[in-house]
Amino acid sequence: MTQANERIVRFQKDYSANRLRRNGLANSLRSCDLGGMKKTLLIYALAIPVLMVLLDQWSKYAVIQSFDVPMNICEENLRPGVEHKVPGPMDISLVCNPGISWGMLQGDSPTKRWLLTAFAFIMSGVLVYALTQSKDRLTKLSIALIISGAVGNGIDRFFFGAVTDFINFGEIGFHWVFNIADSAITCGVIGLLLASFFVRSDSEAVEK
């Protein structure tokens, strides 16, 4: 075998070995990516939203029971007009909100009820996909909180036609009555804003 042939054979062997190593590395990275994505979905698309929705629904149930009114009170009467005065800046006021967070889109309409319900669950699905594209924990946690709030209030609209609000800080001049789901959405939006300003993307980090 000539030297030229020996070089060709050696090159082919080296090329094959390098290709195998690259394929093995790619498969390892792919496995890591899939494992990381599963963990992200388990924590931020399942565990946190489930816990937050359970807390939200339990709090609404407890408040409605404390007023000794039927669970479907918001379906029967959008203005129950009942309130518990408690020491401190916060009162418990039962308010039925047929719109969205912070009193927007008011007005009783079956069409709006089902459109808002559908929008909440569709948006939750979109946000689950956004989770798979997110890299930092603040963004993931913020998205998880928004999903939690959207699902929590979506359940209310689906079953009762309106969202149950009860946290009232009117004593200190805050005139919006809200619930835990609203708080989760608000914290999630604030978190996304903070992440957009303070969390660098991978491409920005490479450039710097």
C-alpha cells in the first residue's frame, strides 16, 4: 500500500471516529435538553400552577362558605353586597366580577363569558409553550404565576359565569377588590417586566 493510500485510509478512520464522537455528543446534549424541558414543565407548568390554583379555589370556597351563601352566588347575583369587617387595612368583601382582572371589561354577557373562558385556557397553552423557550428562572416563575391566575379565574367563569373577588383594601384607598389569581397574574407580569430589563439572553451574553 502506498503512502498516499495509507493517508487516505487514516483520514477515513479519523473522520469516522470524529463523526461518531460528534453524534454521541449531539445525542447527549439532546438528552440533556429533553431532560431539562421535562423538569421545567413538571415544575413550572404543573406543580406551581396546580398548587396556586388549589390555593385560589380553596380561598374562594372558604370565603363563600363564611358568608353562608350558595357556591353559585355569582351566577345568581352579581352584586351579593356582603362583607366581613376585620381588624387592619383589609376587609373581606364578596364581589362577582364578570370581566377580567381589576374590574376591566365589565358587563354581563354569555358570549363574553365563554370567550373569556376560552381565551384564558388557550393563553395558558401558549404560555406553556413559552416556558419551553425560556432560559432563566424568573421568566419561568413569572409565566407559571400567570398560568395559575388565568386557570384559577377561568374555572370561576366556566362554572359560575363570573370571577369571585374578595380581598378589599378600600380602607387605605385601594378601590379594586381582587383575589389570589389576580395577584398571581400581577406578580407574573411584574416578573416578566423585570426579566426583560435585568436578565440577559444567551446571545447578549455572548456578544458581551
